[in-house]
Amino acid sequence: MTRYRLVIAVLVLLTAPGAVLASTLTVLSSVKPIQMLVSAVGGDNVDSQLLLPPAFSPHDARLKPSQWQALEKANLIVWVGPELERFLASAMRDRENVLPLGVLAGEAIKTDPHIWLSVDQVVDMTTTIAKALARKSPRHEAGFLARAARLISLLRQEDLLLRQQFTRSYPPYLLPHRGYTHFEQQYGLAPAAIVSPGGDHLPGAAHIVALRSRLLAGEFRCVFREPQHDGKLMQRLLDGVEVQQITLDPMGAGIEGGSDAFVRYYLSLAEAFLACRE
């Protein structure tokens, strides 16, 4: 009788609302930094797929037919929210298999939707992802929670080391946009100027002229550039200017996969900022 009760209990667990009986969950993440978190937590029990290639900005994207199909096939869709991926807002309506991570950030997401650049936010997101995966696949809950705890521990350790490295005074720098607010607040940094302070809106001619004057005067120690940012605008701004140029990759295009991919991605951003100080 005990054996039969155990079998019934397992069946009830696996057929809970939202649970997936297949051994592997198909989880679709909107952007690569989120996918890296999902891959780290899901391990071999998750088929971690990416909706938007990291070479594209989530602010300017549009859904293609193949991406619509990926949305329909996914067991779970993980995204930040309309503050970041506006192109997904209408597609996410009335879907029950959606995990919006931006709601965890509260008012902070209104300042900067790149919430994965805050260690505290990543801790909350990682824990939430693990619980969401466990609801979809209860029998793998222990593994999800264990991998989430490992990722959080690694990231916390690296964060402590970075805080020590960022204690010295930091030189003036120029950023392409306000996409690093959470990272900067964490380590006491602040840009001397921003190329596109209005976010997605192109800066006016007067703003560009003023920035060029400051660049030619040697006011900035370095200028940060992005693979996803407007190369022509930056080229015009920096034409004839001698200044250190450093690449920041907020979408993690150059980061290979692996359970520690997100930690390596986070460290690559930190190393880029530290390179400006050398």
C-alpha cells in the first residue's frame, strides 16, 4: 500500500498546474544576459534558448516570424518587461507561461531597465528563475535551487573583490547612454557625460558640438563604445580626437556559454571599466 501511495504522490506532483512532464524544459529568454542566468540555473534540465541575438539592441528590435514560432513553442518565456523589450509587450499579453523579471526591481527599473547589472537584482532574479523552473519541473527542484545558490555565491564573491578595486578615485569618462546606472551605483562611479542622455532619442547637434569641444580639450580619460550602439554617430563625434576608446558589451555578445557564463560576463564589464583607470 505504501508503494502505491508513493506512486500516486509522484503523479500528483508531476501533473500540478503548469508542470511539464518532459525531462527538458524549453525556456526562451529575451536577451542574452537573462539567458545566461537561465542556463546557469537550469543546467541539463533546460533547453535554454535566446530570442534576440546579442548584436541587436532590445530597444530597436522587431519580432520576426521565426521568433513568433519560438514564443509559441516555449514552456516558459523570461523577459525583463516593457521598460526594456518594448517590441515584446503586445506579444506577452494573455500568455500564462511568462516570467517578467522587471517587477522584482520596483522603481529601480524606471531609472534603468538593465537590471542585471545590479548584483542584488541578479540575486533576486536568479532565485525567482529557480522557483519558476521548479514549478514547471518539480522533480528537478533541488538541482535548480542548488545551481542558483552556487551562482549567487560566485557572484557575491566577485562583487566583494570588485568593491575593493573600485575604491580609488576614478577618472572622467564618456558613456554612450544611461545603461550602466546600477553598475555605477554599486561601485561609486558616475559618467562625466553621456552621448545620448535621452535614451533612444538621438542627441541634438548642440549637444554633440559641446561633447566634441570637451573631447578635444582632453576632458575625458576614456570613451566607452558598444557593438550595439550607433557607430556612425560615435565616429563623427570622435573623428580627429585622441582619447582611449574601450568597448563595453552590455548584451554579452562575446561571452561563450557555460554554467559560469554570467559571472564571466559581469567580470568582463568590470574589467572594461577598470581599464579606464589604468
